[in-house]
Amino acid sequence: MPFSDRILMGPGPCNPYPEVIAAFTRPLLGHLDPEFVALLDETNERLRAVFRTANQLTFPVSATGSAGMEAAFVNVVRPGDAVVIGVNGVFGGRMCDVAARAGAIVHRVDVEWGKAIDPQQLLDAHPAPRIIAVVHAETSTGVRNDIVELGANKGDALLLVDCVTSLGGIPLEIDAWGIDLAYSGTQKCLGVPPGLAPLTVSARAIDRIVETPQSWYLDLNMIKKYVTGEGARAYHHTAPISMIYALHAGLGVLLDEGLEQSWARHAECGALLQEGLQNLGFELFAQPGHRLPELTTVVVPTDLPAGLDEAAVRRRLLERYGIEVGGGLGAYAGKVWRIGCMGHTARPRNVTLLLGALAEILQR
Ligand SMILES: *Cc1c(COP(=O)(O)O)cnc(C)c1O
């Protein structure tokens, strides 16, 4: 089969930066080679810069974003712990599942999909939870949830935040906002293929890591020794070397551009896309004021041209224009499209191409 060169405008993966693809061709080093260890240290230093944290325990978990979620929960949840979780989309729901499997008593705060969660509702959900958890950028709905008030008022609780679709794309301040555990994914706004889950853990959260987490693979007590070099660089599992080359390169591109400049580029592309869609007569799904620039949800119009349904429109985008966009999830399957503008994909040229393609397909 020939290689197809798509414009990836779905909810992730995005197109990787060219420097990232080039990094995969670096000759392989062993995971205990001093040169590789130095590259991993530099990668973690770059992650600290992008997360805006001084947390010593900051590194990429060896699997996709969901493993970051699992690592964040299983290392601090003890059976019977009260955990408050905000749910206004698929990923908040996934957090509840993961926390419950780790033995938490989940206090779930459900908010209508497409709307943001009021932080006060989370703070009021339990008098003394062990963890308050929320998704910063809900990729299933295109909504941004506010974090600052949670950090300021968390009390004794740990604040755990899903930053999979926010890291690199919109302002995020781990230390200034008082976030204790945060994880991300490489394939969203970092411009790297899927395969790693950047994780950062505050000193306060490290103090509360349980003795024997239910997952051996994600046990931070053991992984910490390799990552931080505490004691020796002890073997736990083989680091996915080439993925770390790729992340190192992607973070290099991001920091060379400047984190604020990357946020501004995502903001510009999101605004161009959202204005352009409205000018074509589309209705946006997410609550105004809480719309993510990097992930736009648009209501599928009811007046599609004869013979075209929503899936056929996406198929035509893919086959004729080489553009991938996402469909809706859960109750919104078939009802919304999810259009990502993340990482290397977040360029005005891609927005213009998509708007032109949609106008041609839908004869608008
Ligand atoms: C993509 C995503 C995840 C899961 O990441 P995977 O890489 O698919 O495992 C978790 N949370 C949010 C908000 C996401 O967008």
C-alpha cells in the first residue's frame, strides 16, 4: 500500500512536526547508555518547562495518555478513599472507571456535555476528599474546564488534572495553579505520534504514594528510581527509546517556538476555524467562553445535500481532500464533528483548506 499523507484534523493524533519524524531515524541506544540517560534527563527538563513546574518527578510514562491517567490514580488511591471527579464528557467518565477500579469511592459530579464544570460544584461535592480530579480540555466536547479555583481551595485534597489535550495548546501552569498530579499525551498539542504520557507529580503527591500500587508496570516507587537516578539507574522496564527521541525533538520544536507563541498559534487557528465555520452557517456545540481553540465541536447540519449523511461527508473529506476530522462520541455520535487543530496541524493554511473543502462538499 502507498503511504497516504493526511492532514490530521481529528481529536488526535495530529500531524507530527517534521523534526519529530526525523528523530525516529536516530540510531538506537540502550536504555542504560549514559548518552540515552542524558537525553531522557533533557527530555524531562523540557517537560518541566512545558508543564511550568519544578516537580522533580516529571517524565513520560511508557504508553498513551490513558496510561498516564491510570498511573496518576493507582499510585495515590487507597481502597475506600473518597475521590471527587467532574464529568462533562468521555474522559471524565473514564477517570471514574479508573478510580473505581483502584478502589476509590467515586463522588461523581455530572454536568451536561458541552458545558463547563463550575469548580465550586466540585469543591462542594465532599467535605474531605483524598483527590479532586477533572479534565482540563475535554476532547469529546471541545470544552475547557477551569482549574485555578480548584487549586486555590483544594484544602488537604490532591488536585489531579487530565492535561492530555491542553499541554502545549492552551495556558496551563502546574505549579502556579496548585496541581499535584497531571498527565498528558504526545499526540495532541505536542505534535508527536501517540505512545507516551508525560506525567508530573508534586512533592505533596509523592508523600502520598501508596506502598504497593495495584499496577506493577505503573508503580512510581520503582519507576522513580530509574527516572530520577535516585540510588542508581535501576532497570524497571525498557524505556521506549525511539519514542523518547521523538518527544525530545517535539518539545525542542515547541520550546524553540516559545510556549506562549505555541498557545497563541493554537488560539489563532481555533479562532479562524470557529469564525469560518460560523460564516458557513454552522453552529458550534461548546459553551461560549469555554471553547477550546485546539478542538472545535460543530453541530452536524440537518440540511446536508441529498445523498450525503454525516459519515459520508467525513469520508469525502478523507478521500478527496486527505483531511481527517472526528465524529461525535457517546450520545453525540452522528450529531457533532470534532475538528482538531493541534501541534504541527495548527496552521492557518490547514484551516483554510478544511473550510474550503467543507464549502465545496456542502455546496455553501
Ligand atoms: C486522548 C485523550 C485521553 C486518552 O489518551 P490515549 O492516548 O488515547 O490513551 C485522555 N484524556 C483526554 C482528555 C484525551 O483527549
